[in-house]
Amino acid sequence: MARPVRFNVQAEADVKLVKEGPEGYAGEGFFATSLDKVVGLARANSMWPLPFATSCCGIEFMALMGSTYDFGRFGAERVGFSPRQCDVLMVMGTIAKKMGPVVKEVYLQMAEPRWVMAVGACASSGGIFDTYSVLQGIDQIIPVDVYVPGCPPRPEAIIDGFMKVQELVHNRETIRRRNSDRYTELMNSYGIQ
């Protein structure tokens, strides 16, 4: 005996294709909003991270890319190792002072707009290594958008930090922000033209 097939004939009329879309005007069969909001939504959901891992935080990032945490569901499926193709520089682990210029060069090779995450205590503040050879936070050489605490931070904390970057890109990042006087002043304070 065949089982009866049941269809959902009482479909919801208020179904949204995008969970949190940009502000705008919706009508019958169309949606209008500003270009910078659409660009922000597209950028936030298609970030390409560049992992710069030197220590144990890199192991946590490897766990993050596995099937248990599935970093790809946040639009970061493609991890790039070419700075010219990536959006987010994820600095993880201890950065020696000799490595500082390398981190800055990688940052400068990234195309605008670019964001930086300092993952772990060592990248954020030098961690337990308060010595002459360890950089006491990467914010001494490049601007940092999001700090992820922990030694090493759990993969959930890295996901939370990445979601903060997505929130920054989607809600507060406009097309014109990078051309502002404040941003130019910030770059000049780091010696970046």
C-alpha cells in the first residue's frame, strides 16, 4: 500500500530569502536599497581568509576548518595563501620582531578593503612572552579590526571573531569609509601610504 504524500498547501506568505537583508523598500516582486548595503552584504558573506599561523593558534584554526566546525558555512570556504586575493588577514600565534616586517608586507599586498584579526593572546598582546624578541601585539605594526582572546582560543571563539568581522563589513563598512580622512590618518600613523 502506497503512503499518502502530504504537501504543505498552507505556505507562509512572509518567507525571506535573505535572513538579514539590508534596509530598503520592498514592493510586489522587487526590492530597492542602496549600492553600499548590497556590496556590504555580499562582502560579509564571501570573505576569503589568509591564515598567518605561527604557533598553537594555527592548530586551532586547522580544527576550525574541519568538518566539526565547518568554517565554510560562514562564507569562508576558500582559504587563500596569496595576499592579493584575500580579504581577512588572520594573524595567529607568536610574532617575533624579525617577523614584523613580513606581516606588514603581507598586509600591504592585500587589496582594499582588507580586515585584520589578531587571534590568540600572542598576536593580540605578546601573550606570556614578554621578551625582547617578541612583538607585543601586531597592532604595533598594522591596524587590527577584531581581537580574539585565548591561549589558544577555542574554534568557537575564532568563529565569534570572524562573525564580528562580518558584522563590521555588513553593517558599518561603506564603500566610502576607506577614502575618509580618519582612515588616511590611521594608515599614516602606521607609516602606510
